[in-house]
Amino acid sequence: MPHVEVELPVAAPPEEAWPVVVDVLGYPACMESVDAVELVEQPDERHRTTAWSVRLQGSVLRWTETEVIDHAARRFDFEQLTGDLGAFSGHWAVRPAPGGGSTVALHVDFDLGIPLLAEMLDPVAADALRDSAAQMLTALERRMLLQGAAR
């Protein structure tokens, strides 16, 4: 299964970066590639189910994922329940960085669900996902800095 990791150092401290990262319902407002994120269910503070619609290389991908949120560790893990991909899972995390900033990370494992074309399509999909993830992290950084300036 292909694995994609994207990390971005940001000027915001972890306590400011984490609320922005975990607020996935706000992603469509700051990310061009994210058309919609809807809350399906949230039985408690640590668990939620969300439905996503994201544009990737001219295609619209839709899925529903379950998320397990660990506020103390500033990490949330996700896994596709249903959707367009064969498999999609990973995590978002915020770690302290030297100088008072943070490192925001997105790690994803995926399977396109097309075994006969995997050898040809997986590297292309991984590159597209890596580019999209980098754009998402940059958008989150802008949102963090705007929120920090508003304080």
C-alpha cells in the first residue's frame, strides 16, 4: 500500500496549531481542493465520523471516515469506512518544533482499489496526494497565522 508523508514547520505554537488542524469542518473555507466536510456523527470528544468531498487532479473523491482524536498527543487517526478508494487511512499530528513553532504532519496510506493498474497508477496518485497534502498544510498555516493575528 502506498504511503505519503508531508510535514510542514509553522510559526504557530502547538497549542494554537492543534485547534486549527483538528477542526476539519473548517477545511473547505481555507482549502481550494476540499469541497466539503460534514459531521456525520460525534458520540464523544474523542470519536467522530465525517464525510469528505475533495478534488484531486481533476477528479472528485468522496469518502466517509472514522476519526479517533487524542487531544493530549495532538494527533488524530482516520480510516475510510466507505468511499471511492480501496483503502484510505492515516493521521494528522502537531508536534513542538525548535524556536516555539510546530511541525504539522499528515501521513496517509492508500489503495486505489485497482490491482491490475496499481504499479502504474500508485506512484502518480502518491505524487498527486503529496502535492494536495502540501497545499492543505500551507492553507492550514495561513489560517493559523490569521487566527493568531486576530488575537
